[in-house]
Amino acid sequence: MHTSVNFKSKHFQLNNSNNNNDNFSKTQILIITVLIICLIFLIALNFEIVKTTVKVQNTKIIEENQYFNKLIEKEDVSDEITYVFGIFNINRRAHLGKSGSDYKFEDDYVNQVIYFLNFLKPYPTQIFLERKYYDFIKPHLHNRSRVIFHEVSDLRAYKYYDRIEKIRNSGTWTAITRWLASVPQGYSDLYNPIVMQKIYFLLRTARTNPFNTKYFSWLDSGGICSPTIRLYGKEYIDFKIKTNLDENKFFITRSPYRGAGEIHGCEQKYIVKLGIPAINHVCKGWIMGGTLPAIEKLYSLYDNLINTTLSLGCLGTEETIFSIAHDLRPDLFNAFNNSEPYNQWQDNVCKFFVEPKEDEEKRQLLRKNKTVTFISSST
């Protein structure tokens, strides 16, 4: 009996074990099934998240593209003029008849920029300057003025600074012509980093376009023609420049230049290597400009030419580079000739502003709704 009971007990345990195994298998299957379903759900959910993320990113890209296209195309830009100036002290020894203790930078370039701020008001103005001169111009700023601090350290960070200095301090460069050592280009390490970056400041302003203008131009505040400009009203200045700014070409003035073995420190022998037999006219750097596309196109060539000429050992100024660029690609320029009709070799550097005014009807027609951005240097 005991044996039978034990047998039945064992048999019961065996059956119970089988049942437990069946239940365990069912549980395993259920768990695996649930896990598979969860996995499928997570994959599907992740796919939707990816789709949504891509969609958001694509939307963002489209929105950004639309934004930048608006910045570039500027279909709603005004045709006014925005004037932009630069104030950088390069430690000049003399300027416009004053030298030594009689010369003060604040009385020269700073005051000239202040004059232009007041003279051109309420036209938009953008000013690149050293922070230490901000308090001088602050009382003369208006609601269409914009200031960008640009320090001497930034000038010395110019990507071509070291290569410029290597040539300038070589000893052989200042020996090219007797006057090089006695002018700012020769004795100041800041001269070339300023003048060669005029088009960069111009391009930077055109790209950011703080006043939503179509045209942009550089105007030297302390140049030889500044006193001449003051003889005319701002409307006339505005009119003269607008009528020379081309939609697709870069505006600049040119003066006759011959009989020299160099152009502002760059020897003609190096220019010949660029495929130019001789340069007979020099593009002036005191006034220039155009639309953003026109500036972009020229800047690409201009920057390449700086790199190439420095590699050759040629150190000139921005006028040297513009002159080479003009002879290589005149199609990029809308150039105003400063020579006199009765003597093509006589230079009248300020001729652009002193020529007789255009007829009043044309002036009134072109004067309305036009804007240009001016950038001026302290060179």
C-alpha cells in the first residue's frame, strides 16, 4: 500500500512537473510575444520620430534657406545709401599739412568722421572703429547709425599680415623708391592691413546689410577729396554716386599713371608675370562700391590677387590690386576716368565730384528711393 501511494505520489509529481513545464513554456511564449510587439512598436515609434525629426530639420533648412535667400536677393531693399566709416589710428607722423606735435589723430580722422555723420544725417551709417574712439562719436550717432568695434589687434590678425610684414621689413622693399620709407605704408605695420581690407569691410557690410539697402560703397573720410565733397549738399553726393553704381559691376575711379617702375611699392616686373605688359591707369581706393553680387565677384578675384602678388614678392596697396584686377577683368568694373579730356595724362583725382551737375530732371528722377552703403577708412 505504501508502495502504491508512493507510486501515485511520484506519478502525481511527474504530472505536476509536466503541467508546470507547459505553463512555463506558455509564459515564455507570452513574454517573447509581448517583447516582439514592444520591439515592433518601438521601431515604428522611432521611425516616426526620425521622420518627424527629418521633417523638422528639412523645414528648418528650408526656412533658413528662405531667410538667407531673402538676405541675398533682398527683393524689398530700399534704394537709399548707407554710409560706413572706419576709424583706425595707425600712428601717422603727418597728414594734410600737419606734422609732429601739431598733428593729432582725433583732430584729423575722428573729426572728419564726425563731420560726415552730421553732414549725411539721416542717411544710414555704419562705422568700424577702435573702441577708444567711441565716446568721441557717440553724441553724433542717430537712429540709423551702427557701430562695429574693430581693434588694432584685429588688424594684426589679418590673414596676410605676416606676409606683408616680411616684405615690408626686408630692407630691399623700401629701397625700390626713395619715398616708401617716409610714408605710412613704409613705417606703419597697420597701413596695409587697413587699406587692403577696405573691400572686406565693404563686403561684410553688404552681407549683413543692417539697413536693408541695395547698394554699398566705400568712401575715405580723410582722403584728399573730402574737403571737395563738403562743397556740395548731401543730396548731390547721393545722386552722383547712385548714378554710377551698376547692378552687376563694381564702381571705382581711375587715374592716369605712367613712367614709374612700380605701383605703390609693387614693381612692374612682378605685374608683367601676371600677363599685364604695363599698367597705365591706377584705380583709386577712396570711393568704390556696388551691389552685393558685384562686390562678391570682385572680392574673389581681389583676394586671390593679394595672395598671388605677395607670393611673387610684390607689396603694393589696395589700389595696386584693384588696378591689376581691372586690367585682367575690366568686365567686372564700371570705372570713372579721372583724366582730363584736353590731356589724358593729367590726373584730377576729385573729378568725380567736381564735374558739372547733371540736368535737374535726371537728378530728380534718379534721386528718389536710392540707398548706398559707404565705408570709409582712416588711411
